Amino acid sequence: MASEAEIQTPYHRIGGADSLRRITDRFYDLMDTDPAYKPLRDMHAADLSPMRESLPGFLAGWCGGPRQWFDANPGKCMMSMHKPFPITRETAGQWADCMTRAIADAAPEDREIADAMTEVLARMAKGMARD
């Protein structure tokens, strides 16, 4: 049986809180400045600070790390949190592309888990499209 030290969650493999913060900051920086993401950016509030604070916590719990976000938001998930937004295939694709770039730019050392995270988040985003 593997010891606890030998078992690493995706959270640990991606680099923990610091790496998720870098990914999140890069994601929102790209969304805020790259004209390719203007329709996606236009769906968001003028102030991205609350989302910049929330997303790393969600990602941490989602990939096996600290679950404070889930404890603070019982019964919430990404689908329910985004239900009010008019997400189209275009904006879902922009979100997936922006997150793909953010993960690549943050350059987590464990490429296998970074690629897996990219793939799953892209599928999740594209699954929210309602057109």
C-alpha cells in the first residue's frame, strides 16, 4: 500500500496554491487584455477581483486540495454558478482557449497533470454552451 507521502493529488502535482494563483492571474490578465477574448470579457463584471480571488479556491478543491471554496459555497458547482450567463459555443471556446494559454504560460513542472487539467477544464467549459 502506498504511503500518504507517495500519493499526490492533482493539486499537489500542479504545484498547489501558488501555481493555481499564477494560472488564475494569467487567465484573467489574458481575458482582460487580449482582444480575441472580448466577447468573453464582456460577459464579466468590470471588476474581475472577486473572480480572481474565487477561482484558485475552486480549482484547489476541484483538484484534490483544500476545500474551503466548497465549504463556503455548499451545493454550488461551476454549472450552477454560470447558469445565469448566456454562454455560447463561441464564449465557451474562448474560455477554454484562454485557460489553455494560462496553464501553458504558468508552466507547471508536471506537464502530464497540466495537460490533463487543460483538457478537463476545456471540456467543462464547452459543456456549458447553450446554443
